[in-house]
Amino acid sequence: MKMLSIDKELKGNSYPGRGIIIGKSPDGKSAVTAYFIMGRSVNSRNRIFVEDGEGIRTQAFDPAKLTDPSLVIYAPVRVLGNKTIVTNGDQTDTIYEGMDSQMTFEQSLRCREFEPDGPNYTPRISGIMHIENGNYNYAMSILKSNHGSPESCNRYTFAYENPAAGEGHFIHTYQCDGDPLPSFEGEPKLIGVLDDMDAFTDMLWDSLNDENKVSLFVRYIDIATGKYKTRIVNKNQ
């Protein structure tokens, strides 16, 4: 698979929707993840990321403008021991509770499917990072409608064991802007990541469509110690 430039991928797509990046820094020392949200409606754009314990949650920037919290207010990131969960919806909680009950990442998602927001039927994208004794692996999942039909759910899980330094994978909800919005297709895209968290954060934020971008979360986790650094960027400040 050809390695893509994440900044070019984002600059060339005005509406990838919500996106998850997971990978390993070029120096091999850090597990890297990023999650961004975009929006076309007032309800979707009226959000910020705030820290919540070891994770984050979405919050209405202006509570008076919040019309429907069901698909826009959730915890995108939660930490369960040495596992970091990143998703685009309340399935974060489903994965957390399932894995806390000794289920696998894939098993935990069996009770969930794409979002009930026809005609888009937005895919549920999820990631899990596992660091133990200096070893690091991750997996990504997408639950999507079958060619836009709400009658069947297609489930894909991609696992990356001992990922190569400098490599990451990028999965997002929509191929591009449209009406209805076309779901992401194929396996997560191979992209390059950076050693410098601030530089990576700035590159991602600057590459997202200025009109549609809402919030960005980036975390670098030291694989040897488990200690992490986080950056959050919100368009609404």
C-alpha cells in the first residue's frame, strides 16, 4: 500500500466527516492518535472537545443552540487500563464496558451498527490502542450500511501488530461531501506521522477545511512508560 500524505488527503477533501488516526512516531517511542470532528449543520458545529478524566467528551459550545444531543454529545476517548479507545460516537462506552467484561474489541461492537441518521447512515468508526510491557498494537473498526441500505450492516476490523515506526492509519466516516454523504470505502489509509506532537497537531488542523472543521484531539503516549501528552484544538473558543 502506498503511503499517503495526511495533509494532502485532508486538503483535498472538504468533508471527510469525522476521522481517526492511529500510528507510531518515526522515532518508535510514541503511540500516536488523533480524532477530529467536522460539521455542516449548526447543531454539529456547535461543539467543543473538553478533557474528561483521562479521556475527552464533546460539549455544546452554546447550550442554547443545542437541538439534538443524541449523535453529537458523547465521549470520543476513554482509557481502560493500558488501552485507549477512540471512536466517533457513544460506542466508546460500549467498547469500554465490553472489554472491561473480558470481551474483545470486535465482540464488544457486535451489538452496534451504523448511526440511525438516514439517508446518510453514518458509519461508526472506532480504534483501540494497547500498550503492555513496551509492546504496542492497535486495531480499527468500521460498521457501515450495505451500499446505503439500512437493512444490513457490514462490519470490518483491521488489526496492526507491532506497527512500523513512522506509519499510521487513517479512517474517516465519509468519502467526500455529498447528499446523501457517501460512506468511507476500503481499508484504513496508510499515512505518515511525525515525532513532534505540536507540529503534527498544527498540520492536521491547518489541513482541515476551514469552514467545516470543529475540533481536533491529538495524543502521544510514551510506549515505555505509558505517560501521555494531549492537545485539543477547538474552532469555537
